[in-house]
Amino acid sequence: NLAGTQQSKMPSAKQTEERGDMTRVKTKSCTIVPKDHIGSIPGVHVGQSWKFRIHVSESGIHRPPVAGISGSAKKPAVSIVLAGGYPEDIDRGEEFVYTGSGGYDFVGTSQQRKAQSFDQELTRQNRGLALACAAPLDETVGGTANDWKQSSPIRVCRSYKAAKKHPEYAPAEGVRYDGLYRIVRYWKEKGVSGFYVWRYLFRRDDPEPAPWTDEGKAFIEKMGFTMYDPDVDIDGRTGMTKAGSAVAGTKRAGNVNGSNCQSVVAKKYKFQPTAALRELVRLDTDNTRMWADIHEKEYATESAYIEATKGHLSCPICQELVQQPVTLPCSHNVCCSCLCSSMNAYGNICPMCCHDFSSMGSKSDVKGKVNQNLVTIMRALIPSYGSEWITEPNATTAQFARREGQPVN
């Protein structure tokens, strides 16, 4: 740590700090939702932040570790990072004008690369942003949505780099998730360099409060969000002290004005499932032991709770998140299709523990015993769960009774 030293004032140290993200290696990928998922990421809330872009990518909020737009020429863009990289960018918080990508020649000196040298085109990611707008695609002049709320939602992150122009809305450090926005219109105009750029007017449309407002700051405090930084002792994703930490439950306050501050006790927050979710879990009697194991631990964030649940629901055959789950008498959950294949080869034997489940009947009987309680829970945690095979969610007798206001046994 060079903070407060003579070395920290050297140009090389400053470059290392600014480019620190480039030395990070991606260690995992978000598997909760597919790569081109539209909308919010289950378990990730407005106000959560990460010190490095690579960890934003791992969270699934914005997958590209470098590019500012996540999208393609064939599908609507799903997320962007607002970093104030173009002089045309305007940020008003609830609305902002975003400039498309391209127009820069990355061959030559660093000074030459800073100036736009050719027109932007409505291709690749720029086209993806246009496809997200609820307006006809027009590659000449652009378009305006008749109803902007019909535009495809786009996850928006703000980088600390945007604070150079708009410090009132951007974080002072790292990258912060600011919620869902929709494109009101897009158009083509000449930029400050004299070359054409594509511009997009975004408008916020998220139920969670914006993090720069008083309500948003109170929400962040209530949820216990801290910036995720892998180099500190407190894990920002869980709010807990990392294993092997030298401070064991405390967080160093750092060096302020040249004096060493005392360590402060880190707050430990516990994620509490909603009453509706607890009721769904209670109804899943086939997995009582699994839920007891999950709830035995404490989780500071919803995403940590979802990850733990997913860890318990990995199919022993395909090793993926169980789909159309069949809960065996031994309490193991297996994909219905995987289990049927296993039955063809090995009979009515659990692929995990070899327990005999002949009591469940033949393969055709097993196909009708998908655990709908578990499906309902997973869809509550991950709304996109089962989208490939669910046509009309089925309700168990208990769930139907509860929806109708009748007593549940």
C-alpha cells in the first residue's frame, strides 16, 4: 500500500492504480441467468458496487470486462457502463444522453487515440442499443419510442470515471449498479470533433431508489452494501470478514491525514427471506433437510443466499442447476430428463447415493412427479428459472388453497 508515501506521487504508481483492473483475472461467471438476460439480476440490487470491472462482469450485471455496451447487432443491448468517455455524454441522473461506441482509431500515439477520427456507424453494439428502443430501426436519422416504457430495460452502471464531469451522480470509487433504464430515443448528429456520433436518451425506470438520493442512501445503509474489493479484509459481497484475515472481524479505517486510525468493527448483516418465501420453503416438505442446512448459515446478501441454494441444487448427473426437479425419497434432487436416462441404464437407483426408489413407480410415473413446490421457490428466487420448459406454472393443492385464501394444512 503506497498511500501517503512519496512513491504514490510518482506517475508509474498513478498508472498502476488506474490500470489495476487490467491485472485482474476473471475467476467465475454468473450462472444464475443466461448471458443475454434482459432485466435485473436476481440477488443484485441498486447501490451495490465493485472496485474493479472484472468483478462487475462476474456478478452478471455487465458481462464485458472492458467494453461499455453489452449487446450485439442481432439482439437488444442488455447493459452499459456510463464512464463519461465521450465529450458528448450528458448526465442528469434520472435521465442521461449516452454516446455510442466507435469513431476512434487505436493505432498511433496516445494523443492521436484521444480524438475521434471517423464517423460512428449503427452497427454491432450501437445497433443493439437501437434495437432496445421501442421505435422502428432507422439507420439514417434514428427513432423515438411511441411509449418509452415499452423499450427493453437496460442495466446501467456508473463508473468513478464519470465523476470527473458529474460527481453528483457517479460514485467516487469503483463501479456502481444504478438500476434499470429504458431508451426514449436515439439519433445521429455531429459530435464536438466534427464527426458523426450516435446518441441515446436513457430514462430511469426502476422500483429501487436511485443511490444518489436520500432514499437510495438509506436503502444502501439498510441493506449493508459495501464496495466489493478483493484486496481488503471485509468481503463486500457478504459483509463478513474473509477467511485468514489478519483483523478477524474488524475493518481497517486506513491512513487519514498521515495518522493511523483505529480499526472499526465491521457491521454484519443477515439476509432475511421474505414471509412469502419462508412459506414456500415450509411447503417443500420433501426437502426439509436441505432447507435446514441452507438456513443454518447466515447470508448478508440475497445473491449469496441464491448462490448457496444453487449449490445444494446441482444435478448429480449433469452437474448443472437442476431442471424439472424430481426429489427422491433419499432427498436428492435430479433433473427429470437426467433421472429417466439413469433409469434406462441402472434402474430405480439414486445416481448420488444408490438408494432404491422403486416406490416411485415406472419412468412414466416419475415424469409426473416433478417437485412443483421447489419449482415455485426457484422461480421466486430466479424469475427466469425454467423458462425453457415451463409453459404454465402448475400449482400444488396447498399453493392453490393459499392463493384462494383457504386454510393450508
